[in-house]
Amino acid sequence: MQTFTTIARLDDILDQADAFLLDQFGTLHDGISMYPGVAAAMARLRLAGKRIVILSNSGKRAAPNMARIARLGLPPESYDAFLTSGEVAWRLLAEGRLPALSGVRRCLVLSRGEDREALAGLALERTEDAAEADLILLLGSEADRIGLDAYSARLAPAARRGIPCLCGNPDRLMVLGDGQLAPAPGRVAELYAEMGGEVMWIGKPEPAIYTAAFALLAPWLGDGLDRGRIWAVGDSLEHDAAGAAAQGCRSLLVRTGIMAGRSSTELEAEMARCGLVPDAVIAAFA
């Protein structure tokens, strides 16, 4: 018997919401194109007076992510703010709010493609050698191209020396443009931990990214915002739904992204594994 609540359309929950925290990859787009109906859904929320923060576990900073979705057809006026785990990680480093990383100088950045913004404005020197790094900044994964064994080999010298890894994207799985799933940065971070390395996590479901999101919403909803009227929408139980539950928000799980093709039985099994049932499930954000 189905144990979760399914809604047919976003209008079914609009009167219960003041704001939405929208996941990006797997919810709005697949990295190559926007999912059908997303632009219309965003317009519907705006028309209803709802506040929208796109809350992404992307390891890249907010600006390049905003540029990406603009190219895909979602301009900045479609939402109120864009926040990424990569942006939060950068702010924490820039403001010295990670005491455990004081004194760090040389940083090995692991990203998907080149990421020039990762260390911009930070008092950190980039290195490509894990044997001389003081910090691993893990922002993206190319495990689909090079495999996890390549990461093990490259990171082993740092793990042996007890060098901390700051993971700015906790996702374990990522959706490729062809719909296939591949190991995401969170899986690489888990691998580093298995090798004996220390990992610090930034992003959903960890609290720092929600604290930053609530600060963005405060000018509209007030400092005493009602978290029970904030809906987190995403395709991950362990990141989007779990993070929302921990913060007293409500969750809407979309059956796209990493949930695409899951039967109701498989979905229930995944909920049982995570020990979490979202407040509602919808076929897609549309």
C-alpha cells in the first residue's frame, strides 16, 4: 500500500506556502536543458506572490550557476535569489568562519572542468599535488570520465597526512545529460573518509546552507519566518527532504532527476531506507 501523499499539481499546496527552496539539477534541469513546464511553474509561483530561492548543492559559486540557467532559459527575474553550497563554502573560507582550517595555505581544488572562481579573493595558493596540499576543496566530480580509482590514487597522499577535505557538494549521485547516474562529489568525499581523511560537509542537508537561505528570505518574510510554510522541492530524499525536515520546513519530492523511473514500490523502499517520508510527491516540477 502506498504510504506517501501524491499531488497532481503545484496549486494543491500553494495556500500552504510562503516560499519555495528549489533544487536545481534533477529538479529544474538535467544540466543540458530545462525540464518541460519548469518556466511556467516558476511563473505560476511568482504570480501567486511566493518567494523563490534556488538552493543548489552545486560546488560552483552562485554567479556561474545563474549564468548557466539563464542560458537554459530561466532568467534572474524568475526567482528571488540563487544560493549554492559552493558559494556558502567560499563565504565561510573568506570570512574565516572555519577555525579548523586556520593556517591553511595550499589548496587542491577538485572540480568538474576548470573552476577559476573557487579560490578568487581567498588567501589560498592553488596546487595540483595532494602531497603538498594543506586542504582539499572538493567541488565537482569527473568520476564518470576517470573513475573513482583515479581519485583514490590522487588523494591517497593527502589522506595519509590527515589533510582536511572541505566538500562543497554533498550529493552522492549526479544526473548526466543522457539521464544516466554517476558518482558525484559526495561519493568522492566518502571515499576520502574511507581512506582515513577528515571531511567537512557544506550543503544540503547540512545546516549552514539553510541558515544562509533563511537570511535571504528574511527581508520578505521577516526574521521570525514560519519555516512550516517554506517548501523545499527536490529529487533527493537524503539531501532535499532530509535537510528540510531537519530545519522544520516541508518537502516536495519530484520524480525526476535521480528519482526518474522509480516505481512506487521502489520509492517506498528508498523512503524506508532513509527513514523519511516527504510531505508530498509530485511527478515533476511543472
